[in-house]
Amino acid sequence: MEFKQSLSQRIIIAFALMSALVAGAFAIGIIATVHLVEEKLISSGLGGDLQRLLLMDSVTDWSHRPEPDQLFYFSGGPGDFELPKDLRHLDSGFHEVFRDHLSYHAMVEIVDGRRYVLLQDQSDFEERERVLFAVVLVGFVLSLALAVFLGWVLARKVMAPVVRLARQVRHRDQLLGLAPPLAPDYAADEVGELAVAFDATLGRLRQALTRERLFTSDVSHELRTPLMVLASSCELLLENSGIDQRGRAQVERIARACAEMRELVQTFLMLARAQHEDASMGPQQSLSQVADGLLCQWREPIEAKGLMLNVELGNPPDTRYNATLLHAVMGNLLRNALHYTEHGFIRLALTDTGFVVEDSGVGIPEEKREAMFEPFVRGSEKRGEGLGLGLSLVQRICESQGWSVSLTNMEPNGCRFQVELSLK
């Protein structure tokens, strides 16, 4: 069973329920005791008085009347002692009788067919009973309030180490190699065991992150050499005048692919080595400079496909960003637009806070928009030989730099990617 309340709330509720149970049992005990005393003691006293009156009846000596707060009736007797109608149905024993706003204790005795009833006014006793019940009720409410307060105080003290541990675990520095262990700060109790478990889990996470960074860094570094060989070979082949036009086009295609792969390797290498605070260590360029470089790269393939390239450079501020990462974000969005647009246009617009890439391509269904930023997810038509990593890489870079990327559909078809930049 899953509880929606927090652990602190559950502690307070447990204290309140326990207090309600104990105080309720205590209150019920008091009320039961009062009724028991009323029945036993008062009935005993009235019974004794009634027996004395019965002795008087046997000797017909009525010189001693009952106490002023008592009324004595018997059936078949003279005058004032005639048995009233509301007492004729009572059996032998102790009873409570109510007349208008008054209440009485009644003791009934039947001897030789004659019914004797002795009444005693209990209005004062009932008033004291009501006061007692009011005191019990107030005590019950106060005990609940005190239980809630004590539960709140205890919950704060009990949950304090748990809350402190949660804050330490959420802190990003705990994933750094030099982060101190958590367990020494806690006692050898359940919270201490939880801290030990977190230390072990965070240690495994650190090792996994270290292995991932080393792998990405090593692979990116080792790919540079074969990429340089391919690029140099392409340059030599292009300088050879004996290559026909078709061969030259293929070599140029290989050269462009090498350049794209070199940029991708550089991006992965920077993501593997750089944290948020290290983003400024790479080459810095403004948004306009990055856009100019990419337009020189992508204008020819876009126009060669018969598409119209609309550019609105505007007048963005001269803020400097990490050139490699910004180049990867804008380049992947332009490449994605080229792959999924067969007719119409591609538009790049720079704004005061970022840039927009629009196209008139096939578009993306609304139910697939969020999934498009996940790794290895591609559009429904799956043009080209890509693996579906471009938008995932865009998302990773934006998250690492504090940027944001959003996707909306164009009318009647196409996509609109908007990137908002912020200075780190």
C-alpha cells in the first residue's frame, strides 16, 4: 500500500491516533466508572432508606417521614403516598426517572403484592455529571492537540538527519571524485546504514561516469588520426586533374563527411571533458559568426536540392558562446531540416536571445515530438543513413549549457525549432 503523505505527516498522524486511542479509552473508563458509582453507591443508599421505611410500614409508625429531598410512595396507601402512574410499571431495583426538567433516582421494592417506591432528586448529581463530562471532553481535545504538537516536534527531530542526507545526495558535488563520504557524518543507526548504501551507490556511479568520460575521450582522440588521413587524401585526390567529374563529386562528398565527423568528434570530446564551468575554456564566437560559418557550409547543398534558403541575420548582441557547441546545435538543426525537406524552404533567423530554424518538410506528429530528442529516434520517413543522434545531441548540449530547445509544427507542414541561449 502506497501512502501519499510524507513520513513526517505519518509520524504526526500516528501520534494523534495513539493519543485518540489512549485518551478515548481513558474517557470511556471515567464515564463507565461514574455510572458504576452512581448505580452501586446511590442504589445502596436508597435501598437502605427504603428498608427503614418498610419497617415503619410494618408497625404503621409514620412519625418519621423520608428526608426532604426524598419522596416515598406505596400502592394502596393513604393520601399523599398514592403511587403515581409513571412509577407503576417499574420493576424491583434501581432506576432513573425523568419528570419534565427534573431527574430522580428511584428504588423499587415489591412486598406481598404492594409496590414501594423511594425517589431521590438527582438534579445536582446530573449537573456535576455534565461538568465532569465536559472536563473529560476538553481533556480529550487537549490531549489530541498536544499529541499533534509532540508528533510535529518529534517528526522534525527524527527526519532531520534524513532530510540532511537527501540534500547531500541531491548535491551534484557528490558525484565528483573528491567528494567526501556520507556515512561518517551519521550515527550507526538506520540512517547511517542508508548513508553507507548511498556511498556505495554513488561510488559505482562515479566509476561509471569516469569510464564513460574516458571512453568518449579516448575514442574521440583516436578518431582524429584516421580523419586527418581521410581529409588529406581527399585534398590530394582533388588536386589530381585526372579525376572525372563524377569521381570529383564523390571525393568532395567524402571530404564533407570527414569535416562533419571531425566536428562531431570535437563536440563529443568537449562534452566528455567539460563541465558547466569549463564551457568558456573552448573557442568563443558570437551567434552571428557561427551562423555565417554554417551558411557557407550548408548553402550549396540546400540550394542544390532545389530548396530556398531564407536567412534573417537580424542584429543579435555580440555575446560570446562556446563555438564548438553552438556550431553543433545549429549545424544539426540545419542538417535535420535538409534531410526531411524535399520541397519549399529552410529558414534560419537570429533573434536577440537565440535563433530559429524552420522548414517546410514532412513535420513531426505531436505524439512523437518529445521522443524525437531521445537517442536513436528518427522521423517516420527515416531519410539518409543517420542513427537518430542529431536531436539527442542538440538536447544534451542545450542542457549542459543552460540553453533550451523547443519543437513546434508549421502550417500546413514542416517543423520549427527554437533555441534560447543564455550566457554561462
